[in-house]
Amino acid sequence: MKLAIKALTQSDLSFFKVHLKYSKQKAINLNSDIFIEKFYPHLQGAMRHIKVSLTVFGPGGRGPHRLTRKILYTAGGKNWRLNGEFIHDPEGETGRYDKLVEGDLALFGFDGIDEPDSAIMVLVSSQEDPALFAGAHLRKL
């Protein structure tokens, strides 16, 4: 599994339907310096749509929310994107993604040798996971 951490931007938050007001992007940018150069270098320059099984955990320690989304790169794009339909709250979990704010964290795990076939996203909220959020911002050793 390939692991990365990303501080969410306002445009990343629009991937969650409740945060559409921030941007019409409906995707999370996957920075090429990590996603391509470190994880999947053979995808460099490829214009692809890769279907992945996505499992979202959190925020607030919430359990799995399983979805299918795509990772894509399009002509003229700067970064790859985790894209597809907006992520709505799962049934019975109204408000699950409401408290996410810019700067909250998404920890990603990608599986797949030549290209990702599944991904895990663990959301760490400054409001709902304060101890974990603070710990993630400790100085690197």
C-alpha cells in the first residue's frame, strides 16, 4: 500500500456534496509529485480514467463508507484527481462530512502495482478529531 497525507483545500472540500459552495470542482487533487513521481511513475503523461473502489473512514472515527470513484488526468490538467460523483452522507449518517474545513487532513492509502485499483481515505477533522489532528502536525523527526 502506498501512503500519503494531504491537507484539504477549499476546492478539495467540494468533493463532499455539503461543501459544494466552495468550488464546483467535485474532486480532490492528487499532487503529481507524490501520486505520479513516487507512486505510479509509468502513468506520467497518460490521460486516463481509472476506476477505483474507495473506502472512506472518519471523520470522528466513523466506520467505512464504500464507494466507487475514478482517478483521472485530463488534457491541460496540472494534477491527477480523485473524481466522480459528489460524496453524499451515507444513509443514516446525516451531517457526517459537515464539519470538515480547509486544512483538515485526508490520509490516503492506494493499492495496485501499475495503477491504483482501490483507495482508502481516512479523514481527520480538526473539530471532531482534535488529538489525532494535533498529533499529525507534530514536527517531523
